[in-house]
Amino acid sequence: MILRSLIYLVMALVLSSGSHAESRIALLIGNQAYNEKVGPLKNPHNDIALVGAALEKLGFNVTRIKDAGYRAIDAALKRHIQQVRRAGKDTISFVYYSGHGAADPDTQVNYLIPVDVSNADDAEVWTYSLDLKELVNRLREQSPDAVHYVIFDACREELRLTREGAKALDRKGFVPVVNVSGVMIAYATAPGKTASDAGVGGGVYARTLADEIVKPGIESVMMFRNVQLKVKQTIGQDPWLSFPTLPAVYFAGTKPTELTPEQQLELTFWLSVKDSTSPAVLATYLERYPNGEFASVARTLAEYYDRKLKAEQAAQEEERRRIEEERKAAEVKRLEEERRAREAAIGEERIRAEKAKGVEVARRLEEQQRAELVKRTEELRKALEEARLAREEAKAAEGQRVAAVKAAEEATKAANDAITLKRDSERHSDPAKVAALPKLEQPSAGGSFDGTWYLHRLGPGCSPGVQDVRQVILIANGTVSGRGPLGPITGTVSGTGQLRYAHASHSGDRKTADGFRISYQVGLRGNSGSGTFHHTKPGSPCHGTITATRG
């Protein structure tokens, strides 16, 4: 039984196609802070960041040094060689240099130029630079059991080589090197030619290398050949390779094996539920595969759709409460008007009775007026209390909606992050899994509603002159701006189209601020929207509806 278990264990290790048991050690040098006499560069730091990130994904222990002088480079190389030698047989050593380098035209020796070289004059630069052939030989001789990859992304056009302080030297490129056993050498450009330092966020050679090296199923020499071809196609620069017979190395492992029947069944099940917007449907995958290939994505999707549904329900509830608030406010207004009208009518009848010397009639009318006043006052009190409760409920509903929208936006981001993480991890190893990932809208701060919006508000209870008002606002990246009668209009719009803005209110001649604000709540969909507004002064009859159209 023990022997059989050991056999199964060994077989499992052998069949693990994505694993790499050998040690992987990388040294990356990025030199760009040269003085003006030598020629500063802009991309070496970006280059080693790109290449380093790719190597770390592949299990390399990466050391990065920036703007290193002669002694710093020499010390870093010694430490690297020691690490590689101590790591033992089959270690993969990777040395990448981005910066200035050139060949002495008299001796045909290639040099790596440190940042502490004071100038690029022919009489000095070679004395204080590092011999690349010596560097390669040290790697091979002092750690012979490793496989070495040495990449020189150098020979920049920006190098200001001179001879005797005057005429610039025409030849700035490397000279070819002979094969060194166990070492593959790559130049970013052809012998005798210069390499480009152009590119945003990194040079073309470094970016191409970082993209190609993480692709599985490609042997290392072929991978560098692919880099050659793509750089040539992109900018016309012709990278160069020198390699002896090397063992087959797959930086990103071999191609993934075929799916097992159980894996294929899981993938099929996932494809049947992944596009559902129902958390309950997505939960069926999690019930069957709680630790499945897409479990993390399924969980965040279920949370996303649940939060999205709650946000929609909260918006509907807020609108219902807002309508109820308006209805209660309208009822208060109606009762106030009826009370005033009835009081006026009874007062007129009493006056007529007094003029007709109908004392008894006048007394009866006065008693009736007092009784009706008590009754209508009670009705109005109840209506005012109901209106107050409606305002509080509407405000609470607004708070719940804001919280629900925020939770929905956070869930959207979490779902997109989970999908992106899964896509990045499988991008080069399993296209079938990448194709099986759902697509969601990206989190937005309201950018989809950017533009100029024309708004029309109607409020019969507002003061004359402001019962029918038109406004213009600008929405940019979720922020609202504009001008009101007394100053700026400010507000925000969420990614789901919930527009909230306000401006100062006024009294009298429209020039005197009354210390309150007019608050607007509008739901936007596409190029239009609708909502409500209200005056923040307690009991104010100024409220109504508003429509919005994007210009």
C-alpha cells in the first residue's frame, strides 16, 4: 500500500505540467540617470519593472538595481553568481541589462556602461565600464551547472560617444560574440546598430519580452525568436541571438493538458449558469463545486446581482416614498385652502346676518365656525403630522438607496476584480477558461452620463415666477456643476444614474438668500430622466416634478 501511494505521488508530480522544480534566479539592471555628457535615458527603470513582473509570475527570485555605478554592478553580479552556484544543478540564471552599452572600435570589446562614468569620451569610457565577455565568462565558469540567459537591451542612440573630446564616434553598437557553452546571449538590436529608448511605460524590446516570456508551451530559444520577429515588425529593430546547444527550457511551462471528464463536466455546468442574473442560479454552481475553478467568480457575481437588485428595489421604494410625501404635502395644502375658504364663507354669512339684525343666526353661525375650526384644525394637524412622517420616511428611503447603490458599486468592482484576476491568471495557459468568464460593465463614477443636461421643473406650490423653471447643468465624471439664481449648482451622479444636486433658494425679489436650499433627485436612463424636487424649509409648499434631457 505504501509503495503504491509513493508511485501515485511520483506520477502526480511528473504529470503536473505547469510546475517547475528548478531554481530560478534573475538579476535586472536598469540604468538611466546618466549625466548630460553621456546621455540620459527615460525607459530602463520601466524596462526592468516590466520584465521583473513577468519573471516573478514565472517563479523567479528577482533582484532589481537602478542607476548603478561600476562597483554596484560588479557587486550585484558577484552576489547573483553566488546565489546561482549555491542553488545547484539545473538552476536557471537570467541577467537583463537596460542602459547604455557599446563596443570599443579599436579592441572590438563590448562594454556595459555604468551611470558613474563622467563622460563618454573614447579615452575614458572603456576604462570605467564593464567588459561583457568577462561578465559572461564569469557566469559560465563560476556556476557551470546552471543554464544562463543574458540579455543586453543597450546600444542606445542617445549615447554621446566622442574621441578626444570632439568628433562623435559613428559606431555605437555591439560586436557579435562567439557561442559560450550553457549561455544564451540576446542583444536588443543587431551588431553595430543602435536600440530604441522610445516607448510609453517601457521600451519595445522589454515590453515584447515581458509579453512573450509568460506564454506557455514555447521553448526558450523559440520564445526569443518570437521576440526578435515582433520587435522587427513593430519598429524595424533587428534583435540578435547567440546560443549554443541548450537544454529545453519552458519558462511558462508546457501547454495545459486536456481537461479530464470531471473538469469538462464542471466547465459545461459553469457555462450553463455564468450569464444568469439570478443569485439563486449561480448558487447552484457553488453548491456543486464549492471549491471549483470558477468558485470565486461565482461568489462575487451572486453578490453583485443581489446588491444590484437591492439597489433597484431601494430606488423604487425611495420613489414610492417621495410620491407619498408629495401626496401628503398636497393634502395639507388642500386642507389649508379649504379651511381658509370655509372660514371666509362663514364670516361673510355672519356679516350678512348681523346686517339683517339676525342676532340668533349670527350667533349660530359663530358657533358653527368655531366647531368647524376645531374640526379642520384637527384634520390639518393630522395631515401635517402625516406629511412630516412622509418626509422622514422619504429621507430614510433616500439614505437606504444611497447605501444600496454604494454596496452595488462595491459589488460590481469586486466582481470585475475577480473576473480580471481569473483572466490574468489563465490568459496564457488556458484560453477555454478565459472564454468562459462573464462580462460585466466596468465600475463607473457616472462617466456614462457625461454631457450637458437640460432640466424642466414644475412646482405649482412655489412662488409666482418660479413655478415653471428651466435649468442647464453639466455632468463630468460623476460631478454636477452649473449656476443657480444665487450661486453654483453642485451635486453628483452615481454609476446607476441617480442624480442628486441642489442650489441655494431665495425669497422676495429672487436676490435675497433665505438660508434654505432646493434639492433635486432625478433618475437618469440613457439620454433622459425624471424625478422630484423640494424646498428644504419645513412646511414649504414649493415642491414638484422635474424632467431631464441630455443635449
